Amino acid sequence: MMLNKTFSTAAPSVGYRILKPVLSGLLQIAVVTLGLIWLLNAGAEAMNYRWQWYRIPQYLWFIDDGEWFPAELLEGLFVTLKISAVSLIFTLLIGLVTALLRLSDSIVGRGLARGYIELIRNTPLLVQIYLLYFVFGPVLGLERFTTAVLALSLFQGAYTAEIFRAGLNNIPKGQFEACSSLGLSAIDGYRFVILPQMIRRILPPLTNETVSLVKNSSIVSIMAIFDLTTEGRNIVADTAMPFEVWFTVAGIYLCVTLMLSGFAAWLEHKMNVPTQ
């Protein structure tokens, strides 16, 4: 009887401790949101600007003969996601190869990897895109989409390489020795033993690079690629609705990056990655 009484009095306190930070966070978000809405309305009234949010849905989707079709902003989002997905694949490949070269015994390999990392990390992405699009692109016969993917992959690959290198350095040397003692080849050792352990350690910073890749994809709009940013700029030029359109574009980017972060958090939980 005493045990049941103790449990009944302790349970609400445990639930309260769990719900308290959640409710506090929701309250803070609500306060900040209301503050932003009030600030925007006050600014719009000072500028005599009239909100036209009712016109935004037509640039997201439209219905023709009872069939749903994506409009300009969603079509631009699909292009952004396509560029980001292809660039992410090459970013991981470039980052892994560069990290392995940095840790190799080859002087030439280490020099090339270090030179690539220092060159890319110390020059702006916009300048790199200009060089690839206006100089190397025409010489190599690269299309705009290919140039955009190459620019993003090279830029993010330099940062990802350092993440991979830190993850590999964090693997105990005994793991490499165990692979050799088991007779595993270098490829099989990395595939089955080293890389799974490394991914568990570098997943949080790797998620940050993925989010950064999605955001940096907006810069490729300077190459007249009809991504989300380009479509937003064209709509603003046609409708003179900068606030509504750019807030919508920012909200779409935010939703994409939040979903990526949420998926990474779920994957991190499934892989039992220790939180730092």
C-alpha cells in the first residue's frame, strides 16, 4: 500500500519534469512568433504596405481539370532538392577520398589534399562559381546543372574532408590492427569496421554540412538555374510582393532544413550516438 502511494505521488513529479522544458520551449516560440508578427505589421503600416498573402498559394500549386500541379515555387524547390541531393553524394565521395589522402603515406597525396582544402576553404563560394561557370565551364563543355553540382560538391567536400579526417583519427588504432589480423583487405576493413564506427561519431557535424549544402544551393541562382531562389526573384519582379514571396521562400528552406535535422536526430538516436 505504501509502495502504491509513493509511486502515485512520484509519477506526476516525473511527468512534470519532462513536460516543463517542452512547454517552456513552446511558450518561448509563441512569444517570439507573436513579437515578429507585431513587428512586421508595424513596419508594413509605417510603409503603407498592404499584405497580399492570399496571392501566395497560386505560386505554390494550381488545379487544372481537377488535377493538382506544382507551381513556380514548388518546381523551384524540386530543382533545389535535386541539386542538393546530387551534390551531397559527390560531397561525401570527395570528402572521404580527400580525408584518406590526408592520412595516407603518400607525400604527393597529402600535398594535393591539403592544397585542395586550403584553396577551397580560403576562397568565397561565389568566386568559385563564377570561375567554374564563366571560365572552366565553357572550356570543359559543362552544363549549368553540372557546374552547379561541381561547385557545391567541391566547396562542401573541403569541409567534409576535415570532418572525415577527424572521425578517422578518433578511431582507435587497435581497430585497424584487428582488420589486418583478421585478413580483411583495406576496402573491406573500411567498409565493415572503420566507416560504420566513424559515421556514428561524425553524424552531428555531417548533418550541419548537409544543412549548409542546402542553404548554399541558393547561390547557384546566379547561373540562371530555376531553383527556389530564382523562382522567388522572378515572382517578386512580376508581382512587387517582396515580403510575402521572400518570407515564403525562407519558410520553405526552413522546413527542408528542419526535416533534415529531425531525420539526423532520429538516425542518431537509432545508432545510439553518445551526445557530447
